[in-house]
Amino acid sequence: MPQLNTSTWFPIITMTIISLFCVYQMKMINHTMISITPQNNKNTTPKALFPWEKKWTKIYLPNSMFQLL
């Protein structure tokens, strides 16, 4: 029974991976990707409509937290 010649496996697998990478790159070159930086600045703070919206209000702990102290 003849032995299996594996000496050509490494170059074949390497060239296959390189070829698949090239094909993938050629397919992806036609697609537009989403821009990470926003085009306009939408993160502005809204103007306070009422006087109490300008104040900072203190948030108290719930009553159950005082039992732990």
C-alpha cells in the first residue's frame, strides 16, 4: 500500500488561504463602510425650558440602606 505524500499540503493550504483573502478583499472593496465619526454634532445639551430644570436635585438613598449602617 503506498504512503500518502503530504509534502505539498503546506503550500496548497497556504496559497488557498491567500487566494481566499484576496477574493474577499476584492469583494469588499465595492462596499461602503459605516463612518465612526458623526457628520454633525447631535450631542448638544437641550435648553432648559423650566426654571427647576436648571437646578441640581439631590437624590437620597432609599430607607433600606440606612439599616446597613
